[in-house]
Amino acid sequence: GIAATDTLAFGIAGQYFFDFYQNATDNSLGVDGYQIEGNVAWTPVENFTVLTGVAYRDLTDDVSLVGGGSDNLDGSLEGFVRFTREF
């Protein structure tokens, strides 16, 4: 992460997944995927931090991971907010 100020920091990360395989087999599905993540940590007062994060993931092909064939998968977006108080 990068500290923008004394009370604010942020980070970004990405992953690329090459060639998913069918569970418990050596069968390549020919599908790749990726994920992009970002977070912001804000410390408004000493020993208290608010952390927020968001992640987006998607497949690069329109193939079902279960049985093959087209299934028009859309990407998924998720996020969180965490409050941390240190004593």
C-alpha cells in the first residue's frame, strides 16, 4: 500500500488466472480469469482504523466451469468495510 497522508493509505492489486481445469481432472476448460482489488485505510484518530475494500473478478471467456458451453457469465463485484480499534 501507499501512505497518501499520515491518516490515509490505499492499495491496488490484480491477478490473472490462466487456464482453469475441471475439478479433480486434467481436463483444461480453456478459460482464463482475472481479479482487480483496491482498498483504502483511514485512521481518523489514534488506534482506530476504517478499512474499505472492493474486488471485481471475471472470466475472459463465456464458458461454464461446470459443464462447458456458453452461459453468459457476468463478473462479480464484492466489497467490505472493517472498523478496527486497538487497545
